[in-house]
Amino acid sequence: MKFTILTLFPDMIMNACKESILGRAISSGLIQLSVIDIRKYARNRYGAVDDYPFGGGAGMVMQASPIDEAISEALGQDPESKDIPVIYMSPAGRVFTQEIARELSSEKEIVLLCGHYEGVDQRIIQERVTDEISIGDFVLTGGELAALVVMDAVSRLVPGVLGNEASSEEESFSGMWLEYPQYTRPREFHGMNVPDVLLSGNHAAIRTWRLKEAIRLTVQKRPDLIREEKMTKEEKKLYHQVLEELHES
């Protein structure tokens, strides 16, 4: 899978993508990364790609022409490039979720546009952008951090990137439930012991315990995620057990 990121700060992207799982995925060729510096298409000797907004107002707006040329470079001349998503990281976009990450992971290539200042010329959004994505209701200095979040979340779903395919299926937000509690050595830490069931070797009991604890955490921390009509028979049974236990406590 290929990511092309259009930015005013290419080093910010490149440095972050040298580390951890993303770095290994890029080194192994499972993920391709191309970073395009929008400033190289500036129409002036100062490298400025922003200007004052028509109608007045605070701040500056990124100009259409440099972004347009950067997008053209990203898409190239391949006729199939018209099907490549061009995503603008925008507070006005749909809020990023694991479901959207899974949707994007089926693409062969994605272009991510990082805005700055007060945003980009609206004509670019109308003519070249195919989707807008927000990573939450807060303000960032620019779109680079948001683009990295999307790239990281989507890359984890590309086969081979995690190494253990079960990891992406079992972790938080892959389904309705948050991830169950995890433990490692030592068995005792500050007077707290690893639950006995995890040391039992009984895989069926461990699976049930993990599901029940995942349900418990979701009820306590993110009840907004729960949809009883989407539960399996086993999940529904454990869900009501958890509710009863929490009520009694």
C-alpha cells in the first residue's frame, strides 16, 4: 500500500515514519511512502504558498495553485489515478474511526493533504479532494499529525505489517468491545496478582474471561460503543452478567 503525503514540513513526516512498526513496514516494502513538499510549487522566490483571504479576516489561506500541482504530481499520468482517494485532513471532515481505517486499508494508494494556517482555498476542496477526515474536535497547528494518525491506523490493517494478524483483530475497536486487560511477568506486582484463570492453561476459560473483561471495561469506560442488537448470544449473556455484577457492587 502506498501513502503520498502533501505537506509544508516533509521532515516532520519522514522522521516520524522511520520509527517503530511504520518504519519496519516501509523498510520491508509492505508500505510505500512518498512525501511531496508543497512549497516547491510556490510562485515566488520566498517559497510562500499562502495569501490573505478575500473578504478579510484573521490569518492566511493556502493557495490553490501550489496544492493543485502537488496533487497532480502525486497522481501522475496513470488513468487509474482518478480512483485514488485524495483526503484533506480537516476539522470539517468525518471523524476518523476504526471502521474508516478498515475502509481505507482496502485501497492500493491514498493521498493525504495537510493544511496549515486558516485552511486551504475552497476550490481545491471542491475540485481535487475526494474526502475530508478529522481526528477529533480540537485544533492542531497543521495536518501532519493527523495524517500520521491515519497512516498509522490504516497501515496496521495491511496484511503482514503487524506480523501477527490476530493482533489487529483482537485489539480495541476492532469490534464493539475495548481490549481486555493484559498482564505479563512478574506474577505479583505491588501486592496485585495476575488473575488465576490466565495461569490455568484452560484456553476456553481464558477466552471467556477475556471477553467478559472486555465487556466490563467497555461498560465502565465507553458505554456509547455498545449496541445490544449487534451482540452474539454469548456476548449478550456476559453483558447482562456484567451489568448485574456492577449493579450489585
